[in-house]
Amino acid sequence: RYTWRPLLEREQTLERSSAQPYEIMQQEIRPLLAVDIIEQLHRQFALLSGGRGKDGAPIITFPEYSGFGDLVAEDFQNVVTYLTSIPSLDVASIGFVIIIDRRRDKWSSVKASLTRIAGAFPGNLQLVLVLRPSRFFQRAIADIGMKLHRDDFKMKVPIVMLNSLSDLYGYVDKGQLTCELGGNLDYCHSQWIHRRTAIENFAVTVKTTAQMLQKFGTDLAETELPNDVQCTKDLLTTHTEKHDKLKDELKLAMKQGTTLLGCIKEQAAKSENHQLNPDEMENHITVERLLAQLDETENAFEQFWSKHHLKLEQCLQFRHFEHDFREVKVSLDSLMATLTALSDIGDCVTLVDMLLKDLKTLEEKAQESLEKAQLHALHGDQLIQSNHYSVDSIRPKCVELRRICDDFTNEAQKKYDVLSKSRQIHKGIDKVNQWCDSGVYLLASQAVDKCQSQEGAEAALQDIEKFLETAKENQLSDLKNIHNQYELVLNVEVKANVQKALKRLDDVQEMFEKRQVSLKKLSAKQTRPVQPVAPRPESSPKRPAPHKTPKTTCPAPEAVDVLIMGFINLSALTNTTKGLLCNCCVLTDPVFFLPRHIMNELIETERLYVEELQSIMEGYAAELDNTELSPLIPAALENKKDVLFGNLPEIYEFHNRTFFKELENCMERPELVGTCFLKRKEELQIYEKYCQNKPRSEALWRQCGDSLFFQECQKKLDHKLSLDAYLLKPVQRITKYQLMVKASLSLRLIFHFSTIQSQVYCMCEGVGLMSPVCLSHPQGNLSELGKLLMQGSFNVWTDHKKGHSKVKDLARFKPMQRHLFLYNKMLLFCKKREETTDGHEKPSASYSFKHSLKVMLACGVRDIKKFEVWYNGREEVYIIQVHVHKLSALKLNCFHLND
């Protein structure tokens, strides 16, 4: 707040002549003004002509007035009081000279005048001069009456009875008398009244203006500064408008006083010899003093307004600064949170490159905000240098902005350094793995029969030595040094991968050392011919390898050759032989890869899928809240929006904002699509909730699907199919993912089937298991059976120890067509039925319960196409054969059955 000092300070030593209008302006009780007694003044029964006595006493003249005796006492009192208040205090203290002109009147009039003056004159009297009646008889009466009644007038001053004007001139100079008394004092009573009224009006104007300025200044001083930009703008505008209005009032008052002063000066300029009488001089001084006072008031107010206006402008600047500071800080905090959440290690070179790319993108995105923050801090410095009143609030914000910018820059550089080191490490791991793969391939490609001769062994030995030289060229040993150097910035997983790669490098090098020892023996000079050994029959590709636990050490070169050449097509291998090959050859999993045409189809169908989900949300779900369509909404659908659509909004948001963009990013690098699926494995579980709700949704649709509401929505969207067909899209989408992965798998040998491929396929298969089914289960709620692990159609035979012989005979020849549901707690045998429902072009599937196994005590594989499940000592046995087109899926998911 400001300290408001009164603009007007009353001067204690002002003269009465100049103080009278000033007192009018200052006194709380309003004094008597000319405008209040304008009618009485116009009667002209008493005048203050401006003349002075010999010692400077002001002269009040009572001219001849026929109705003097009839004057109301209050009117006389007001006029006399007003006239005596006009001269200054110094002049009034001398005493007034009263001239009573009764030359044409009677003694009674003289007596009445003296009586009134004696009883009601408010000022000091110095002398009373009476021009007695000129007629002889009245003059004689006046002389006698004066002698008889002198004491009745109770005047302490002399009362002089004058016979003529010449006698008057002995007391008062002729130049101080008006023409009516034979003098040459220029006086016009109407002009005098007009000027007195103008002066007093100007004094009131000055007082009113000063009061308005003082009130406005007080309001400004008590104004609290706003806390937001808009309120500060409004306050600045309001105060500026009020200031401009008061400024106009000041100009008008100044113009009024200047005009009045000009009129007074004009009176003095009538002739070269003309001089203003004392009263006119006092009027001139009074107006000049009021103008000076008004000018002083204006200057004081302008100084105060200048400070106040500056503070309001600084307040507005500060509010803008605060607003921009909050926006910049929110942006920087968001960028900092994103930067902090960005991984700084990565799992492989490809992911590290993606993280580096994301980091660069984030830095580019943050550049604008960082520049804004720096500019805003610079703006804060400028405000501080301009002596802003909120320096203590601005300086910390500037410091904070610069600190956040420095933190972001330092953290980004730190992330870049760590990622660069991580990339170097992962690149080293890849070099080691690639070298190991090439080494294993080299060992496996050396033909056994050719190595039996001295020449063949020497050639193989040269190949090995030449290959070992590449280890030095590729600087494989640097991986350990890099690991030791960057160990502090690595996480546990990366450290484990480094140790695994180093261990693998040692194992492969050991394999080469053993092969070198064998080849050196073969290359030595032989004392007898060497007979080549053919592969053993049990290692032939046409016969399965013996079921025994493989050793972890590398087998002899002959066994490796047999494995590599004999089991190129691993589709016929058992799990044991496949594991043996992996251990012997130190195989690595290639990344999951989709052919380009499948990748294109995946992205295009994903785009269409997102658009269809959006049309459902905007064309149906949102319209349920449209008041215009509320009369068409069926009663059965009231408050059941979540039942009809399930968690479809959640599915749409996931695909639209996350999954679709990630798949698009894999367009040029299809090898990352598997990682994309695995990364979002948890999010894809949202389909489980949707599928669980699907039966309820379909039941609700059957109740209200034919309503006018859905017909109107379908018409607006121009859909050929009704809503229920689009509500099947999520279920169909999961199936689409499975088909695409299967198509990818069918294009390559199982030898190239990697760990990540199997995980992606099993994940899609697992999510696909959540598709809703209509299953009649007499033993209770399906949710009590646990999670649905697998389902599928199979040929089923029974081979029971107990039961009718006919059942056994039928089991041998004709299988039963059953659809199996494998839950955590139970295996259900059901029969699939096709039913045609309204609104669907295709029949929907339903399943009737036939049998169940609560606990699977045993399970065995009969051959590559069949397996058995039994319990109670094989009293109840089920032989299950997968359909031909499901065979590959059985291979991939057999671990579910083992669980």
C-alpha cells in the first residue's frame, strides 16, 4: 500500500481576504455564500463598494432605500454578516466605517437604521456617518431626536450627523466614495454580485476537486494488488479511467479559474489610469491563490498517481511473469519426468539405438521449452534491474528456471553417456555371440570323413587357426575390459548377459582347443592307413536320438557332424534331441521376424481396427448421452452402457494411443515386432475382461438390438452391419494376431524358431483363449475353475479298464469329436454345437458339457500326434489326438499340458 498524504494542508497565517474562499473550501460547516442571499443582495440596501477610510477601514454604505424599515430582520442580518465577512481579517480588525444616506428620507428612517445597525452589526465599528434628511423640518427633528435618543443606540463609536456631502468629504476621501455620494469610485452592484458569485463558485470547485482527488488517492492507497493477470489488467484499466476523469475535472476547474482571473484583469485594463480598488485587488489575489493551490494539488496528485500507476504496471508485469513461469515449469517438469523415466541401459543394441533416438527426439522437443525458460529468466533479470518492487519473488524463480534447465541438460548428457556405454557393451556382446555362432558353424561344417586324412586334418586345422585370428581382429577380449570399466553403470541383467557371453566365449574357445588337439593328432605322420568311420545308425536323421539326458560338455567332432547334418529339419526331433543340439552347438535365438507382406497386413488391419473402434465409441457409446436421442433409448439399456460395451473404451485408448504407434514404428524394422508384443503383454490382458463380459453384452443386445436408437445410429454412421457385428471386432482381432504369427512360423524351419517367437506365439494363443464361449456347465460357476489355459477341438478315444465292452470297441475305431477346455483346476470335455442367431451371418458356437477330470494325475505322449490322460491307475484313460492343422500349435504349447 502507499502512504497517502493529504493534498491540501491548511495554512494558518492566510489573510482573511484570501482565506475566505479558502475557508469555504476547508470548513466542514458550509459558510454563507452570495448565491444563498442573491435576492437580498439585489435589493441593494447595503453595499460594500470597496472604498476605504483614511486609516484603511472598509466602508459599508446603506444607500437610500424606501423599504428599509420593512426589511425582515433575518434578511438584514444575513446581508450585513456576509458583507463584513468579505474583507480580510487584518482590514476588518481596524473597524468598519458605516455611511448611512438618508438625505431624502425622514428621521424615523434614520432612527430605524441606527437601531438595526446597533443591534445586528456583527463586525467592529470605527465610525458611523449619517447624511441626515435634507428637508428643513426633518433635519430639525433629526437634530432633536439625535440628542434625545443617542444613548438608545448603544453604540460605542461616534455617530456623526452630516448635513451635506462636503461634510462627508471631511471624513472620507472623495476617491473612496461612489458616484451616488459624489465620489469617483467605479462600482457596479450587479457586476459585483456576479464576480462574488463566480469567485465563490470557483472556490467550491477547487474544494470539491481536491476532495475527489483525496478520496481517489485514499482508495488507491487501500487497494490490494490482485493475484492474477486478468484482475490486474481490469484494475489498471479502472484506475486509469478514474484518473483520466479526474484529470478532466482538474482541467475544467483550472479553465474556470483562469477565465475568472482574466475578467478581473480586464477590469483593471479599462484605462491607463484605472486601478483596482482594495476589494478587487483582494479578489485578484484570492483567485490567483486558488489557481496556485489547484496547480499544487494537481502536481501532488500526479506524483502520487505516477507511483501508483508504475506499481500497477509492475504488478501486471509480475503476474505475467508468474503465469509464464508456471507454464514453463510445468513443461520442464513434464520433460524432466519423461527423461527420468527413459531407460538408460537397454537389452540389446537395437533397443539402445531406439533409446538413443528417443533421447534425441526428447532433447529436440525440449529445446523450445528450454529456450523459453532461459528467455523468461532473462526477462526476470530485466525486471530486477528496473527496480521492480517484487525483486525478492522474481529472483528465486529465475534461479529455479536456470537450475531446472541445467538439471535437464546434465541428466540428458548423463543418459547419453550411459546409453553410449551400454551400446558399446551390447555391441561387444553381439560380437562375441556372432563370433561364437560362426565358430560353432565352422566346427559343425568340417566333414568327419575328410578330417580323417592328414591333408584334410591340416586344412581343417588351418581354417580353425585362421578363424581364431579373427578373435583378435574383432577385439573380443575388450568386452571384459569394457565391463570392468563401466560396471558401476550397468544393471544386474546386463552384467549377467556379459558374464554369459564371456562364459560362452570361453566354452567355444575350449571347443576349438579340443578340436585343435584332435586335428593335430590326425595331421601328424600316421604309421597306418586311416579307415573313415560312417555315422552310427542311432544317429541317423531318420531315427530318433536315444532318450537320455544330454551332457553339457561338447561331444566329439563326429557326433557334432552327425547332429548338424542329420537334424537340419527339427520337426521330427524330440525335445531331448533338440536340447542336445542346442547344448552342443551353442545355438542362439534369432529375433522374431515377420515377412514384409504380413507386416504390411498387420499394420493396415490395425489401422482399420482402430477406426472401427472409434466409430463404435463416437457413433454409439457417445450417443447414449445425447439428450436429443434419449427418447429412442430402450428402457432395458438404461444405466447398462458398461454392460453393452464392456471395457471397449479402454481397448480403444490402448490401441489408438500406444499399440498402433508402436507397430507403425516397427514397419521398417519388422524384427522388433516381437518385442513390441512382449512389451505390451500385460496391457493385452484387457481383452480378458472384455471376453468375460461378452455373454452379458450379447444377452443385452438380444433384448434391445432392434430399437430405433441403434437403427438411427447405424444410419448416421452408414454402417452396413449392426452394432453386434462390430462388438465382435476385439475377439476377431486377437484371432488375427494368432493367424499372423502362425503364418510367420510356417515360413521358416523350426530350427530357426527362437525363444522370443515361442513367447509371442504363446502369448497370443493365451490371449486368444479368452474368447467368450457359451458353455453349459452343470457343476457350478466357470470362474471357480481358475484361469482358462488352453482350448481346442480334438479326436478323443476312451480306453477304460472298467465299463461295457462295446465302449472299448468303439474307442478303437471311431473317435468322439470333443472340444476341450483346460482350466487350472479341471479339464472339461464338451461337444460343440452350431446355432444360428439373429443378426449374425455366421452361426455362433455353443458347447454342451460331457465329462470332466478334476485332477490330472498323469499325462503321456503316445506318438507325435497323440497323447493320453488318465488317473486312478489307468482305470479311466482318454486318448486325445490333435487335428492335423493344430499339430504345430500342440508342439508349441505342450508345456501347458505338462503343467
